[in-house]
Amino acid sequence: MLDFYEKRKLRGIIYSKVTVALIFLFGLFLSTSVYERYKAEMTSAEKRASRAEELVKLQQRAAVLESQVTMLESERGKESEIREQFDVKKGNEQVVVIVDKESEIQSKTSTSSIPAQGPLPLFHWLKFW
């Protein structure tokens, strides 16, 4: 009979309002901690994904740069780069400049007889007044 009363006493303690409130607070604390860990894991997953994308872009850039380096190591690559950068020609070549008629017309119409620098002479000022 003593066991029955002890079990009843133990149940009374376990099911008391104070014990239930403490268990509820512990569960609430545990759930907030789990939620914060979840948020941290999500941000780290986003960062990991962005870093992976950046890594792919950098690997592609490295491949392009490697191809440019191998091109510049050859004589033909050096020559083409020098021609592109400095507009040079070989001794037996000639330079041809192609001018569009539209750009030629625009350059003629955009230039005026008024000097661009210094003060305007009096007759030019009166002419445009």
C-alpha cells in the first residue's frame, strides 16, 4: 500500500502546475534555440551557394585568362596584341582609313566658324544676338 501512495505523490508532483509550467518554459527555450540554429544554417547554406556560384565564375575567368596567356606566348599572339594596342604596321603593309559619309557630314556640320576658346569677338556676338 505504501507503493500506491508514493506513486500518487509522485504523480501529484509531476502533474502539478509548477512542474507543467517549468516543462513548458524548457520546451519554449529549446524551440527558440532550435529555430535560431535553423536560421543560422539557412544563412550559411545561402552563403555556400553564392560562394559556389562565385567559384564557378572565377574558374571560367581563369580558363579565359589561361587561354589568353597561351595565345600571348606565341609569336602570332604577341603580334596581334601589339597591333591592337598600338595601331602599328609591318614594313610592307599599308594603312587604310575608312570614313563613313554620315560621320563626315556630322563632323562638317558640328564645326562652326566661332572659335571654341577665348572670348567671342564683338561682331560674332552681334551676329548671334
